[in-house]
Amino acid sequence: MPSTRVERLVLQSKDRRWDWFAPGLTCTARAWGPDVILCMGRMANCYGGRLAKAIPRARVIATLRTGKSLPWLFRRSLRRVAHVVANSEESRRLLVSAHGIAEERTSVIHNALVFPPETKEASAAEATGPVIALREGVGADALVLLCVGMFRPEKNQRELIEIASRLPREPSWQLWFVGEGVTRRQCEEWVARKGLSQRIRFFGFQENPAALYRAADVAVLSSTSESLSNFLIEAHAHGLPSIAYEVTGVHECGGIVVPRDNRDAFLAQVSRFITDRETLKAESRRVRSHALAHFSPQRQTAAYLELFARLRTRVSSL
């Protein structure tokens, strides 16, 4: 990496929505002659093994940042690349135990906050705008539960609807969903069937959900598959305590974790926050401190740069 100048090159003149289509990728990478290639995302990691074979001089780094099953090409890349970065300690253990990757070829670098909390001045300015509007009709004493994520089977939003249906009508509460996806319509139909349309709201996709983080009180997650939840670390950074089922990486986010599929335990934690606001405030301070200490963009960027330098040093010594 002789220069700090960053170039952006598009291999397709327009997005053809073909996941596996990367025309000229190997030739372009050879022409650039990089020292390090970092593969981010499912498709990029599927190409990592090919790039490692085509450009032996380059240190190709794969990343494991998903809880989904991995395609064969992704698994082949894990075996061929110089190093693999996992975004949680649990994912790293899976690399070693399930995929046979030598531990010394792995590192853990957590996800960084995409929407870190704004300055006090910006937050104060918004307090009289969008956040107030979001809370209208909810009630000052109501507890707002928030879930942000795509609507797809492994996100399991219906489980949260089932849990919410068991909450008493008073004290007041609402459950807000943010996101789009294939299971949204089913969830909306289920909410209507349960007679909860006045309690459960769907906001659709939000490019920047920060205002919703600031307007809500507690983050809730019932996923059956994660690696490290971006939603939870973002919520924590904005001061939202969280309750989540126990899946890969959730413990490392820093919130409250309950056994998988234990609705009674989940409901008990929600009820505690509804009735004990002092505990809610204390947990808010704790998770915010944890998120800002462990998931700042500066911290994660420094970790990647240190890894790049270490891998380059190894190449130079060969």
C-alpha cells in the first residue's frame, strides 16, 4: 500500500442485480498489484479463494460477518486465503471448530457503529422535531420496544409479536418494527389478527433509523441466526437497553440475553423495564458505555490497519 489515495472502480456500468457477476475482477486486481485484498460481504468472500490463487503475492483476507449457512465457494475461500476476520468471538470459534481454520489464521474485529450518536447539539435540535412527532399518541409514560432489521425468516419478528401479545394493556407500551422484506406482510396480518394494530407499528425501511433509536426505550431481538447484531450495538450506542434471545455473538453486544425460545424469560425482562424505570435508566447508561468503548469506527479501523501491516510484514520477510 504505497499510497493513501483511494480509487473507486466499478466493474459493471450499471447494477444488473446479478450477485455472482464481477466482470474483469481478477484481471483488474492483477493490474493493480495490491499488497492486501479485504473481502467484505458474501459475494466478495466467494471470490476470495480465486483472487488468492490468481495473485499469490497479495494477502487476501476473508471476513465472516454472517450467521447464515455459507456457500461452497465461500467455504473454499476460507481455506485458501491468508487470514480470516470474524466479527465475534463465537464466530471465530466456529471458524476453527466447524470449518477447520487454524486459529492463528483468524482474528476478531467487531462491527463498527454505522450510526454513532450525534453531538449533544444535534440531539437537542431534534428533540423538538422528528423524535417528538414519533412519540405523539404514544404517551409520555409508555414503553416503546424497537426492532430494526430485514423481514426474513431468520429474523423471526413474529416471535416478538407473540411475546407482545402477552403483555398487559397497562402500563402502556408499543412495539415498533423498522425494515422491509418477505415476511413483513405475514407479520402485519398476524398483528391484525391479534387485535394489536394500535400497539404495533411498522415503519418500513429507514435509511437512517437514528431518530427511531432516540424515540424508543428498549431494543428487542428474537433472531434465530446472527453473527454480531448491528442493530443491538447501534441501539446500545443510543442508550437503548436490549433484550435478545441467545444466538451467536449476542452476548458480545453487551445487552440482556435470555435462553433461546424462552418466551417467559423474555417477557419477564420486558415487564421489569415497564415497571422499574430506574433499572431501565441504569441499564441504558451501562450499554451505551459498552458500545462506545467496543464498537467505535476509529477502534475497528485501527484494528484492520494493524492487521494489514502485520500481514505485509510477513510477506516482506519471506
